[in-house]
Amino acid sequence: MSYFKSLEEVYDHYEDNVIKIVNLKQILFYADVCSVQPDWIGQSIYDGRLIAYYGRERTRAAFERWMANRPKAED
């Protein structure tokens, strides 16, 4: 498991192939169901929302599971 000291290190390590997730339900699904922890956690300077940064390749299987099991949008 890699530990990064800055967001810049995350981008350098993954050669800018990083995704940002702001959906809290999706972040928790990745961590709990798929055991995929974010490489970096930050906060949006615009609205204060939590942002989880992941190397794209690390999340491929988690994303497929999320798409198959994600909560339905409420009307």
C-alpha cells in the first residue's frame, strides 16, 4: 500500500491518471464494500465538499460494482 505526503505525489505516482469522487455514498461504498481506500482526501475550495482522490486503475473493479449496485436516484 502506498502512502502519499501530498496530492502532488499522488498525481506524480499515477502520471495524472487520477479520478476525483465527491459522492459520499460512492466513497463509502468503495471503502466498505470494495476495500479501496482513497489515495488522498481533500476539501473543495469552492463549496467545502469532501473530495477523494484515487488512482484510476485501482478503482476499476470498484466502479463496476458501484454501477451495478448504486442507490437509485430519489425523485
